[in-house]
Amino acid sequence: MRRIILTAIAAMTLSVGACERNSDKSNVPGERPQTVVEPETRVDTVPQEEPAIARSQWRAANEDARSVTGNLRVSLQGRRGGPLVFAFATGVTVVGQPYNVVPADSRSGVGGQSFAAVLGGDPRVETYLYRVESENVTPSAPHGGLCGEAVTRHLAVSEFVDGAGRWVFKIAAFSGDARPPSSSDPQLCNAYAYTAQ
């Protein structure tokens, strides 16, 4: 019993000595008495743009874009906030009127997926939503319009810098009457990816 008491007293003496060493007395000018650890709460933002404002020429970057649409030229019709013209090299031209801007990590209405998942894009950016006013498909288009034989009714678009440092342009085309985001399935047709030329 005496050995246990002596061991406890020795442990207390060591801990008091350690506390005194960590007191506010500093031997080095400017030295902090304690290590300050603060969590890094700032998250790097992803460079992104509103479609057709800074860049207009895009090269097809995934298999669907290469086979269905070819390269893309995007232009603003009139002033900012007005319709966008998506002119695809295969002979498809879509005029879309913007109706909403949502975070890419918000639900799209397609099987519980976010817009980022549908587009294959970055969840930290914004997604621009367009109602298709017209879709002109020339006979030279090898696979019809963005939704094949179905009429394209809505588009979801993001323009941002990807992990490889390239400006990318992502488009998801919808054929349903339900306007994304929607609780009823807006009927995703396909997603197309492009890189800046």
C-alpha cells in the first residue's frame, strides 16, 4: 500500500512540474506559450462562368458529344439574360431561354441524382437551367437531335475549370415535360462534355 501511495505522489510531482514548464513564461521573444491549432474552414472556390459570356468555342470531349453533336459554338442572343444559341457541328441548333440557376449538388429529379452527377461535373459549381424554345435538326445530323428522335425540352449546363485545369462545358438534355429540378422524372436523354478550344 505504501508503494502505491509513493508512486501516486511521484506522478503528481511530475505532472505539476510539467505544468510549470508549460506556463506562460517564455524564454524566446515572440514565442507563443501554447501551440494554436485552428481548423481550415476556407474551401477553394472552383473558377466558373455563366455560359457564353467568356468563351464560345468548344471541342467535343466525350464519346456521345463526338458522335451526336460534334463541336459546339455557344452565343448569347441579344443581351445577358436572354436566350442562348447552342450550334452543334453535326447540324443541330438549340435555342434555350434561362429560367433558373441552382447549385450543382442540388437534386435534379433524375433517380435522386444531383445535377453534378447527371452532368459528370463538379458539385461545387452552379448549374444553369434552360427551357428549349426551338431545336432545329438538319438531315445531316447523324443521330437526330440532342434527345435522338424525341424533342429536347430542357437543358442543364455548367461551365467550369476541371481537376486537370481545363475549362469544360457540360450539357444534360431532357425530353420530358417536367422541368428540372422536378419530383417527377424530367427524362434525361444524354449528357455531353466539351473542352475549350
